Amino acid sequence: MTGELLLRARDLVKQFPVAGTAGLFRPARLFTAVGGVSFDLHAGETLALVGESGSGKSTTARLAARLLDVTSGTVELAGQDVTTRKGKDLAAVRRTVQVVFQDPFSSLNPRHTVERIVTAPLLYQKRDIPGGSREFTRTLLDRVGLNPDWLNRYPAQFSGGQAQRIGIARALAVGPRVLVCDEAVSALDVSVQAQIINLLRDLQAEEGFGCLFIAHDLAVVRQIATSVAVMTAGRVVEAGDRDTVFGDPQHEYTRRLLAAVPRIRPEWEAARRAKAAAR
Amino acid sequence: MSLLRVNDLTVKFGDVTVVDGLGFELPKGGSLGIVGESGSGKSMTSLAVMGLLPKGALCTGEISFDGIDLNTLSERRMREIRGDRIAMIFQDPLSSLNPYYTVGTQIAEAYRSHRSGVSRRAARQVAIEAMERVHIKEAGRRVDDYPHQFSGGMRQRVMIAMALSTEPELIIADEPTTALDVTVQAQILDLLAEVRRDTGAALIMITHDLAVVSEVADTVVVMRYGDVVETGSTEQIFSDPRHPYTQALLDAVPRIDDEIGDLRTLGGGS
Ligand SMILES: Nc1ncnc2c1ncn2[C@@H]1O[C@H](COP(=O)(O)OP(=O)(O)OP(=O)(O)O)[C@@H](O)[C@H]1O
Ligand SMILES: Nc1ncnc2c1ncn2[C@@H]1O[C@H](COP(=O)(O)OP(=O)(O)OP(=O)(O)O)[C@@H](O)[C@H]1O
Ligand SMILES: [Mg+2]
Ligand SMILES: [Mg+2]
């Protein structure tokens, strides 16, 4: 990838205090959730973060998006060090980076309509809404495969996969330069999932955003990623371009991960293909 | 006799029908996979069985569990069945766990409410062991954490631990492994199989991961627009799908050794 360097993360560390270990004169013991993670994300690139549940993928994404303060390390966005920005100085970061969160429902305000949710980032940034709020929302809903007439519904009126797509629509509304997708397609059936992935690919080709893509489905990752970083226990144990990591994995954990991908029985697949070919 | 029989189940919100005359059967100890389109009514169907449909939902039809019609049961009697004889793993773990209690307390309380005479201390030990069974590292320390201190996949495993702790006769798992990496997922599926072998529990597994369904289920129900489009043995559904929607769905599954290119969609629907 030769696009502009959008996001540069160096030696990101995040420690959390351990519950119940703080005393009156003694600080709490610390638990290291992310223990020194570095990566570069260029325009037009999709970097997939894969790895063990609890290995620090979501935390890394939140550090990079400046939703969480680092314990140490640096985050640079388009050449600017934003590691310690606070308050209204974060506005530029919010404009540049959008996040689709792992838990769809808890990231959507239950008392707001879809229209309000999807346009909130634009209103917050005091930007004009092209074509007006309603039409804008309708277009976005349609793009993520939702009924445009649902713009007055509340989050609780949606299924898991529909709520996930509202999160995606909200993130895309701003036209971010960096898009963080944390298990953003995990609640979608394979057809809708394909639609969303094709949409992300098309938009990326048009707008050239960089994408940090966290997912556990390695077949999906292989389709969408240009490069891959594999995490266990707060560290990246292997990183490289997609074909190298999938085709010639070096780390023992990566190999175990690839070997554990569930598959439909080959004899069932063969029978189904034969029947389909005969139709 | 079947353990669960759902017949002509319909769920409406006002004049919007989200489950439309659905039916299926599950024998004692059996395992049923429900797959299908996002928004097709899979979660609503499982919530109807649990008697946990949201306010405003109108539910008609028959839901017969071990001969008891759950749809006409009083809330008090439903409470005795829910959690004890039927346990559910919800699709959205963060909103189904209580943010104000530690995960250990929540697992322990789920256990205590169905096992009278268990002391708090013993229940705490049970909670730690339940967390170890779902492969949460350093369970003894993490037992005092709150849900927001857990990762997405760890929360999912807490839900699974809670559901298994009461040895239910029926486990309903709604997308239970969407946040689990494939190695932990394999461990959890093994655990589910082991528990079912030991206790004879039946399973309803709702998931978009068709490979997982093919490993876990012995019967598969394919849903679209609130209704069943096809039911069959797992082997039949995967080797000889009859309905065009099932055929298209199986065709669209991304496989790890596919060519890189445009992914297949099947158009329509929402
Ligand atoms: N606010 C917090 N307080 C304490 N510990 C936390 C907090 N947030 C995350 N952690 C811990 O940090 C570790 C990494 O969590 P993170 O959510 O980044 O994992 P993940 O790789 O995204 O996992 P998953 O695939 O299960 O979502 C976990 O052990 C988690 O419990
Ligand atoms: N409170 C509500 N009012 C009106 N419609 C609702 C309400 N709750 C859910 N729905 C609709 O009911 C339909 C079925 O929802 P359900 O959650 O059962 O889908 P699902 O098959 O589980 O989908 P997913 O795979 O995305 O989780 C959806 O189209 C949803 O928009
Ligand atoms: Mg996560
Ligand atoms: Mg659902």
C-alpha cells in the first residue's frame, strides 16, 4: 500500500487497575491489557486485527481512536501527534476517525430515533447535511440494506444485525478517513454480510479511507484485509500482508487459529455443488 | 414425545408481523439449528419460547414444552421454568448482564436461584469453576470484575457459563459465539457437546455461521420473512438444499480458501 500514512501507533500500552487490590497507602495492582502494540495504517489499506478473545483488540482500537487514554505510547493521525489531546482538541480526531462498536445495542442511544443517531456526528461537528437530514438518512439506510422508511424507529425495534447496520451507517455518515470496525459484520447473515463488505470495498476505492477491521471470521478477513496483525495476550505475535499471513503463517498461534476454522464437511459441499451444477 | 413443539407461532407489533405462522419440533436431547436472514424473526422466536417478548408484542400460537403450553402459562409459573428448565444465551451480552453487579455475583445468583440452600461462599466457588470451564483466564481474580471490564467474547462466555450452571433441559443459544476467536469457539462448542452428553439437554442454536451449524445441529430450520422456508436433517440441508433461498445462502458462505473477489449477495430483503 502506497497511500498516505493515516494512523501511526507506536508501543501502545494500556493498563487497568485490578479490582480490590488498592489499599489506603498502596496503589492497585495493574493488569496489562495491551502491552506494546505498534502498527501503521495507510489510506486505502485495510488492516485486520485478529486473535484470541480478550487479547486486547478492542482496547487497541479504542486507544487508536482516542476513546481511551494510553498508559504509554503514541498515536499519530495524518502526521499529527494526538496522544494527549483532550476536550475540544479531540474534535479533529472525531472528524477523522469513526468507530463501529462491537456491542451494537449498547452503542446506540435507546431514546433517539435512527435519523437522530445517524446524523448526530454531523450535527456535533456543525456540518451541513447534504440534501437534508431525512433524505440523507434514507440514502444511508438503503446503502446498508435497511428499509429507508425505518428512520423514525428506535434501536429496540431492530434485530441484532439491523442494529449493527445502524452503527455502520452512523460511522459512514461522516465520511471518515479512518474507519474502525470492531466485529462490525458478526451479526449479519452471509448475504447481508457480503453486501456490507462490498459496500465498504467500493467506498474505500472511492474515498480511500483506511480501515482497522477486527473480526473473528478468518474467511471474511481474508476477503477484506490487505494486511493482518495477529494478537494474543496484549501483543502482536505476527503481522504482514494478507497473503503471507494466510499462506505462510510463521507463528504457532496463527497456525492453530487457521487450523481451527470451522468448515462444512467436504462431502456435503461436493454433493451440493454437483446438484447445483445439474440444475 | 417431543420436548418442544412450536406450532403456528405468530408475533406482531401492531400491524407489523415479525413471526408469521412458524412451526418446528425438537425431540428430547435433540439439537436444532436456526439460520436465516438478518431480521427474519429468529430472536423473536426464541424470546417467545422464553416468555420474554418485549412490551407491545402480541404472540399467538402454540409453544408446547414437555406438554406444557408456555404461551398461556402464568408469569409466576413461567419463572419457575425459565432459567431452570430452559436457559437462554442472549444475542447481546452487554445489555443482558447487569452493569451494577460483578460477573461472579451474577453467575452465583443464577446458580443459587435454582439450587436452594447453597451458601454465598459455595456459590462463589461455583462461579469461579464455571468461568474456568468457559476458559476465562485467571478466573479467581476476574470473578470480581464488572461486565464492562470484560471483553466482548468474555461477556459472551459469562452468559454461556450462566446458562449451563443450572443444568437446563433446553438451552437456547442466540448467536453465542460471534465474538469468539475460532480456537475458543471450538472449546466452547466442545463444552456444549460435553454438557449435553452428561445432562441430555436439548439445544436450539441460532447462528449466521453455517459451518458451526453444520457441526452442531442434527436438524436445521432456515428462516426468511418471519417464516420457515425449509426444514431438514443437517445432512440434507447442506448436501441437498431444496429451497432457492437455502441454496443461495449456502452459495454465499465465505470459505477460507475462496478466490478473492466480490462476495456473493442474493439481493432483496432487509
Ligand atoms: N475497562 C476495563 N477495565 C479492566 N479491564 C479491562 C477493561 N477493558 C478491557 N479490559 C480487559 O482487557 C483485556 C482485553 O480486552 P479487549 O476488549 O481489548 O479484548 P478483545 O481482544 O477485544 O476480545 P474479544 O475478542 O473477546 O472482544 C481483557 O482481559 C479485558 O477484560
Ligand atoms: N419492538 C419492535 N417493534 C417493531 N418491530 C420489531 C421490534 N423488535 C423487532 N422488530 C422487528 O422484528 C423483526 C425480527 O427481529 P428478530 O430480532 O427476531 O430478527 P433476527 O432474525 O434475530 O435477526 P438478526 O439475525 O439480525 O439478529 C425485525 O425485522 C425487527 O426489525
Ligand atoms: Mg473485542
Ligand atoms: Mg437476532
